[in-house]
Amino acid sequence: MNDSDRDLHDRFLRLFMAQEQGLRVFVRSLLFSQEEEREVMQEVAVVLWRKFDPAMDDAAFTRWAFGVARMEALAFRRDRARDRHLFGDEVFELLAQTTADHAETLEAERRALEVCVEKLPREQRELVRTAYAPGVRMDVLAERLGRTAMSLYKSLHRIRITLMECTQRELAKEELA
């Protein structure tokens, strides 16, 4: 890979990585499972890389990436149209538009939440990360921690309230900036 190709690749990766979480949330909102999301996101990444125009600025890349994600999710759904549990195209379009309209807000909320999680005391931060990891059962976690499930739920509830209040403060700071 020569320097020009490496620079192009690096620019694409920086732009893509800045939008990846938002794209995942967007795609997930249009599909039924994480498995479907992963499959569609792979296609989105491939299409974005193949058709990447290095002349795009950050805002243009974002709009384009969300458009590609929407089209790939739609194509995925059409490929599986035989499943009688799928939404119609009108519902799909409404979900896509609503999610796209809120993508910036969701990203700001996600960043604020990350800041707030980092502000938690280490024990609380580890509890949140453990409790909300995929596939974790609260009863099993409570037993492993030597606690009752009810005490674990109460602790997590208090932490969620703290995170909610902190996130609101962080978002208010961001609006003032």
C-alpha cells in the first residue's frame, strides 16, 4: 500500500469510526436483532469503503453514510420479505426518517452518558458494565456478588438516577457551549 492509499484509508477509517456507533443504532432501529444489525453493518462498511469519495467533508460523509445504511437495511429486509413478521415499507421509512432525525441527539446523549459513567466511582462503574453486558442474568450476577437480586436492582436503580441527572447536566453544558 503506497502513502496515497494509506492516507485515503486512514481518512475513511477516521470518518467511519466517528459515525459507526450512530450508524449501528440507526441500523438496529430498523431491524429485529443484533445478528441482523451485524450483517447489515458489514455490508454498510464494504459499500462505504468501495464508494468513498475523499473530497467529502465530515457532514457530507455523515449524511451519505446514513443514506447507505438505510438502503442496505432496506435491501436486507427485502431479501427476507417472505417473513410475515416484517414491517411494511411505510413503517420502515417512518422508522428510518425518525431515527435519522434524532441521530445527532442520540449521539450527544451517548457521549454525555459515557462521560457520566466515567465519573462514577470504580465499583459502581464496574457494576454497571457487568450488569448491562450482553447475556447477563441479574439473579446469577447477584448470587456471584453475594447479594440478593432485590438489593442489586436497587443499587442499579440509584446508579441509573445518578447517570440520568449527570447526563442531563452534561447535555445542558453542551447546549451552552
